[in-house]
Amino acid sequence: MTTAELTPTAQDTRSALRLITCGSVDDGKSTLIGRLLVDSKAVLQDHLAGVQRHGQTDLALLTDGLSAEREQGITIDVAYRYFSTEARKFIIGDAPGHEQYTRNMVTAASSADAAVVLVDATKLNWADAALQLLPQTRRHSLLLKLLRVPSVVFAINKLDAVEDSRTAFTHIAAALRQFAEQAGIPVTAIVPVSALKGWNVVDASEQAGWCGYSGPTLLEILEGLPVTPADTALPFAFAVQWVEKFSSSADTSQGRRVFWGRVATGGVQPGQAVRIMPNGQTAVVAQVLNHVREPQAVLAGHSAGIVLDREVDVSRGDWLLAVEEGEAQGGLSGSREIRATVAWLDDETLVPGRVYWALHGHRWVKAKIKRIVHRLDIHTLAEEEASQLEPNAIGHIELALQEPLATLPFERSRTLGSLVLVDTASHRTSGALLVL
């Protein structure tokens, strides 16, 4: 089967853009999202009236909804907001800037099509042409690269609060370009903004040529960004999320069980031979149902119900894999040994020998840390030898799995190449893994 045999639905051409804001703490991420919502007329008057403080509108409160966030004036969890313009729809996530909540930023970035990295001009020595960026700005930018976020936009904020906005924008933009080039981060755009005053966010600055910038506003840039393409060119892979034991629609499932989930890679249609991971049994796809239970071939990125030609042992967490493509390329045959980049999110230090739960799709397996290969220095981008990884560190590790997993390198597939490590005792999310 070729991808050309499967026709994408019309929804693929008008998908909403999933984006996040990230960067260091108090750089103005929540305020920026609030400005986008207000100036694009996406906030109702009664909602706007509810975010008043001392007679003034606090835009950050439009996303900081937790009581702890409002008390402390910081973002703790990722808050999602939905808005649209005449050009497109957006799903925007406000990621926290504190190192303590890096795990929440990683969660939001793992499925994002684009990211806006806020840089606070007032926190930097903007008069120095050789200025140093804040560590959290560098860390979040590196995580965006590791998580393969396709479009990265740097928004230099609070330029209305510096004496010489043109010089500040020039020096900070140069530092960002130098860092991005060294780190291999593709930069879509660098734009000066004032989230508080609304300059260059939705509308252009009131001052012509502000900061020496004459390009598009931030919203105009976001309206032109592409969504992440689905992995339709890869072999078929499907993680079983739910098993429907007795279908309510016997004419579509012939009385057999229906396996529901989202197609991770490739596409599925009747007649395909599949192998069940981990038990190794094979079967043929008898029927494919789309998300509204209509018989239809389904591409990667869309939900499907799969009916097999015979009853086999399949349960939640199992994978259905293409037979011919998977065996020919060897990438989906399964392995007990994995090398991966890890973003360590736990409060406890990562050391070799520890055992964690590894979540791949909907499947849980035990994973032992065999070796820590190195740690990434976020300041110099050098790879250093390391025997442990501290909280929020980024490094390379080797894992030994209790059962084989069908993975691909993360650079080929964000779905098949990503895992989550979970502490077996506390059940905390401990690390985000990107398969090498």
C-alpha cells in the first residue's frame, strides 16, 4: 500500500495551529497571550471585567487561572486557550517559565506546531553587543529543538521599557541568532513586541519603524506558519487505546472486537497484514472505521477503529504494526535496548541502576537506566561526561527494557520516538525521552 492510495480529508488543509509561549520567568508570556486574545476580539466583556486589578486590566489573569498562580503572580501549569482570526484558528498554551515546572513546558511542546520564545529586554545587559541570554531562555530553546518543534519565533518583549529600544533589539536579536546557529535551532523570525502596550503583537507599533523593525506583526507571522505534517510516509503503526468488546453496529464490525486508537504513522485500510506487538501474532485488517464509525481508510494523526479478520489476543497498550514495511526497514521490529536524549524532570537525581516505568503510546514496560553517556551544558552546548543528571538537566542515556518496544528515532517520528519515564513508587513524571 502506498500513501497515495489514501486521500487526506479536507480537515488536513484547515487544521488549527498548536503553539506555546515559553522562556524565562516573568518575561511576559501570560500577558502576551492575553494581548493576543483581547486585540483579536476573542475575549467576552464579562470575562474581561473579571480580570481587573486596581481599576486596570491584568492580561496575565486571562491564562493564570489557578489560585496559586494568582496569589504568587507566576504560571505553574500549562493553560490552553482557543481563539481564531479571519485567517486561521489557534490552540495556544501558556507554559511556565520556572525551572521547577520545566516538565509542564515539555508536555506542552511535545505536540506543538510552533513556539514563541519570550525574551525580556529589561533583564539583559542590552547595551552590550556581547550580552548573555538567560539560562532558562537557552534551556527552553534547546528543548524546542530536541522536541522537534518545527517553527520557533523569538519575541523580544518589554522594549518599551528600555532607553534605546533600537539598540536593545539589535543586540538581543544578534545574541539570539548566534545562539540559535551554535545550537542548530532553525529560527522562523525575531520580532520586537510590547505585550503590555500591544505594539507589534496584533497591531503594528504606533511608532513607525519602532526598533528599526518594519516586518510583520507577531500575529501575522503566526497566521502564516505551517502545521506539523503527519508521518504518513512511514510504515503503519497503531497504538491500541480501547477495545470495544461488542460493537453496537454489527453491520460494520461483523460482531468482532473493534480496536480504537490514533494512527501513529502511515495509514491503514482493509487488506493490510499487521503484526501485534508484543505477542508477535499476525492478522489481516478486515475493516477500518473512522471517528464517526464510517468505513474509511485512515491516515496518521486521525482516530480509527480497526477490525481484524480473526480473533487474536489484543488489549490496551498493544501496537498494530505493518508487516512488510516494518520487517523490511527493521525500525519497527522492536528492541530491548534504547539510546535516548532525556530531559530530566524529576526532583531526584537520575543515577544508573534505577528502574522506572516507561510509557510508549499506551504501553507500560519496566526500564532500567544502564548508563549515562553525557550531560549537555546549556551555556556552552558542550557534551560533558556525567555519572548522574540533576533536575532539569539534559543528557544522553542508555536504557534496558523488560520487553521490546517498536520505536523509531525521534527525528523520524515524534510519536514512535518519544517515551515518558515515570517513578515506580511516587508515580511522578520523571523524564521525557527522545529516541536516538
